[in-house]
Amino acid sequence: MGPSAQDIDFTVYRGSKDGTIIQSTTHEDALQADQTSIIAQLIKCSGHEGASIVQEVGPDVNTLKKGENLGFGYLHSSCGHCPQCLTGKETFCPQHVMYGMGDFHVGSFASHAVWRESYLLKIPENIANEYAAPLQCGGATVFNALEMYDTHPTDRVGIIGVGGLGHLAIQFAAKMGCEVVVFSGTDSKKEEAMKLSAQEFYAMKGVKNLSNTCKPINRLLVTTSQQPDWSLYLPILAPEATVFPLSVSEGNLESPYMLLLLNGIRFQGSVVAPWEIHERMLRFASVHDIKPIIEKFPLNKMGIEQAFEHLDKGEMRYRGVLVA
């Protein structure tokens, strides 16, 4: 069927206050919802990271076709005319809509999604959707920190944590030519980190001082779920080093003060990649064969519950992918 006046019913899985997964049906009229939307059947997805096959396009869609593989991530929309949007930094648009801020009926825990053309990206042919999905946020987040803020191949890049973000950051930084230094709680992930192309690995449990063992770091990506002990890491940062706190953490940022001033250290806020850098990330991953390490679960209520239980136990290695 063509896109004219077509009603779409699709299954959506949502959370609830008591933590259970609720299955519901969302009804959308494709054309009334958005004249430039794509109706995409989700084939592989992970959280707010989706990879999909185009089922139908609206009449004003110019760049996308039925049957193409597409990805979508954290950013749903932006105003398009503020200084941030006009300079390719639409993720900082004051009027942006991110995952969790709006469009609550649209996500990747669903059989279909209605999406705006301008916020979809074509997936390279050599990246299967199950691997492309985790790149839409995890990959885009770490690549953006490295790419937007001018990381050089001669930099020593420190990465705290070998998890959903960290294992991708290791691969991107290494393929950029950087010297990759990994910090993790114990030695349990050392072998894996080295296989992913890390040059150095430090197990941090019980460590009180790194200055005598680790050479200065130019870029430090924090990918753990909590803020680290900054007093351990600031002494090993090179003058004018940049710290990227990519963790989602509550509370205040408290850092040793004089080390920050005397060495010109910068804490740089960074989120997911804007469209142009996101597209560059996909091309880079395609050329350098960068893939997330994934575990698959069925895209249904039971599969989602199993995935979250696995995640809550800290057993996920390293991205859970829901497969329709």
C-alpha cells in the first residue's frame, strides 16, 4: 500500500511505576502525524537506539526510500534555526526534543516507529542492524566526544570503564590512531580490553596513586555509571587535558581545584552526536569494522524483562539487543 491516508497500528512496550513492562498498541495516521515522517518496522533495537527498515514514506520525503536500513537515536527534533542548529550542533538546541523528553509513543521498544526524515541516518551495507543499533547512541556518544573536540592521533586517550560505552570508545580511539589506556575496577576485563586494541590497562581496586605508573593522559573519557574519584585521575592528566564525563550521574561535580587551574584542565560536557558527526561515525565504523559486543533477546514482553534482569545483575556484555 502507498502512504496515502494509511492508518498504522503498532505494538509499543513501556515501563511503569512498579517496574513492570506494559504492552500497548499505538495508533498513528502516517500523514497526519508528520508529512515528512518515515514509518519504519523495527528489526533490531536496543533501548532508545533503533535500527530499522523503511516500510512507507510520506509524500514530502526526499532522501529515503522503502527497503532502506536506517538508524535513529537520542535526538528526536530541534528547531532548525537557532545558532546551534545552524552550526551543526543541534543536540544543544534550546528547543530540542530528546528521548525521554517527548514523543513518548515513539521509541525502539516497539514493532514500528514514526520518525522525521531529518533525524534518520542510513546504515552502511556492511553493518548488520543488530550491530548498527547500539551505535546510534553508545557509538555516537563516544565518537562525538573524540571527534567534535579535536582529538589527535598522537593523544593518549584514557577510558574509565569497559562497558556499553567503554568497549566502543576503546575501538574508536584505537582506530583513530590514539594510544588507548583503560582503567577498570579489576583485571576481569583486561584480556577483552587488550583484544579491543587497548595498549595499557590499570585495575583500580585499592589503588591510591597512579602518578608513578601511568604516563600523562591527554583525553579522559568517563564511561562508568558513577563519577570516579577525581583525585586519582587529575594528577595523571597532561597540561591542557580534556575530561569528558559521559556518565549519567546525579549530584555535583567536585574536583581538586588547584590542579585544574595550574594545568589548564578542561571538563567538557558532551552528549550524543549531531547529525553530521553521527553520519561520520557510521562511515568510520563501516570502514574500520567497529562493532559492539552484543547479547540478543526477543522483542516481546518476556524478552525485554529478561534483558533488564540480565542488566540489573551486571551480566550484560555489553549491549542488549532486542530482535523482532
